[in-house]
Amino acid sequence: MSRVVSVRDIQEIVRNGQGLSSIPADAILTPSARDLLSELETNGDAKAAAAKHVSGSTGGDKLSPPARPLNSKSAKSELEAFFNSPYAHNLKEQICEMGRRLWQRAYVDGNGGNMAIRAGEDIAICTPTLVSKGSLKPEDMCLVDFEGNQILGAKKRTSEILMHLQIMQKQPKAVASCHCHPPYATGFAVAGILPPTCMIPEFEVFVSVALAPYRTPGTPEMGKLVADLVDKHNTILMANHGIVTWSHNSLEEAYWRAEIVEAYCRTLLVTAQLGRTPNTFTPNQLQDLLKIKQSLGYVDPRYGMKECELCDNAEWRPGVACQVEAKAETTVGLDADAEAAVKAITDQILAQLK
Ligand SMILES: [Zn+2]
């Protein structure tokens, strides 16, 4: 089986003075490892390029977090100083920027959607209620404790904050979370259908989806049902509501998950309309993607599964089972096929709704 090589592995090789030729020819490179490798190959100065990646990955010099992590019991003056610091301002700006992207892509409607970033042991910065995500300003942001009590901020915190806080409590790795209502992924959530797997690499690597049952938004029950799933999933479809994603790296990465799952659900519907049996990954191909995923530190319930157990999703697949041979259709009219595919999906959706 081929070895997964990450940026860290390449930096190690350079540090030890080994040549890049020591990387096995059949190694699977993570996307950032591939970037670093081509950089090394073009500029020739391997040590300098590898070192640049080290400092680049730490993310920033003067915008460092407080030396001592704050918590909800910290002195009010300390919390205020933190909330008004350049570091906290940067986090607030990140929320505003992701809000603009959510709104521009029509992933939120009205004042819908909300986001939170972990800011200490049991505190988080989050969006306010009743503000469009398209027009957020840094001064709109709120500081809350993990019970949902507002500590600072002129505007009232989002009513859905409990869910974000429950995610952060249940999943210590979560540094940020993003909730929105993108139409295609939400469509799957309304139908109660998990998107089938084994079709697009980005979806397999960056996302791991589960479905939480419906409860009234903002209630502790809703938060609990979502939080129960974040151990092995970073993207939760919330039945009859929307989606919520989390990341162990950044709010932007949590936002990317929304883009990836939305693009995937949209692509699935197009695929289904084309009336052909979709081609899917072989278990071997999927296993390679899961190795990359694991090396990036993303959660997934499929790690350690045997290849024959992968690609298994009986919930919904547009006429496919993993490893099923593509139909030997050469002359069948597209219209008839498309009609059959649409009918099959409609039947399944109706069956789910019963
Ligand atoms: Zn919502």
C-alpha cells in the first residue's frame, strides 16, 4: 500500500539532509505536500523553502493569542482587554468575512446562519442575533461562556449559540463552527437523506457527514443531538433546517466544508439527472483518500474499516451500489434513462418521507 507523505514528512527529509528522491515514487502526497515539493524543485534551496513553510503554517506573529488562556472566571478587565485586542479583532474580522461569503453564495437567508470561534478554555466569540451575515461588522460580535451567557458585546448573541458551544464541549479539537442553510445540502436534510459517498475526492477528504433529527432551533435538545455526532463527523445535516460544520484549524476551514458539501449535493442531483449509473471509486481508491484524510487530522468513522466495508451507504444512491459494474448501455436513449433515474429518486424520497 502506498505511503501518505505530508508537509511535515518533507520538512523532516530536508532537515535530515536526505534527497527528495528518497520519497517513494508511488507515495500519496497531501495537497500541501505537493505544493511544497514543487516549490523545492523550482527554487532549488530546499532548506529555505521548507523553513518558510514552517513559519507560514504557524499563521502569524503579532496576532498571537493571550499568553495565559482565558476562561469565563477570568477578571472582567482581562476579558475586556482580550475582547478589544488586535488578536480578538482578527477573529471578529474572520467571522465577518465568512459571513459575507455565506451571504454571497446564498447559504443564508434573512438573519439566518451563525458562527462561533473558541476564544479560551470555556469562552467563544460568536455572531449576534438578527443581523444578516452579509453585513456583519467586528463591533457586532459577542463574547459568551460555554453555558451561553453573554459576557461582552453590545448586540445580543445568536439564539443558536448553544449548539456551537455543545459542539466545542463534546469535541475538544473544534476551534470554530459554522451554521448555515445552503439549499442543496439542506434539501438532503429535509428529505432525511445522507449524500451517498465514493464519487468526489474533496467530499471524501474534507467532509464526514451525519444527519441529526429535527428539534426546535436554539434548544439544548437540538444542540445535544448535533454534539452527539461530532466525535466522528465534522459536517452535520440538521433535519428540516440546515447544516453545521466544525474545524480543528480555522473558521475558514469550517466554512469550506459548507461549500464542499453544498457543491457535492448539487453535483449529485446533476449526476442523477444524466440518467447513467454514476462511476464510483473502488474501495482501493477510497482507502487512499482516507489515508490523506487521516494524515490531515480530520475525523471519519471509516478509519480502520476493511476495503470491502467501505463505500457502503444504503440510504440513498442514484441507482448505484459501490463496485457495481456500469450498465452496458450504449444505445439507450438519454431521456428514458433520465426519466427512470428521476423516478427512482422521487420514489425513494417519497418512501423516506412516509
Ligand atoms: Zn439555522
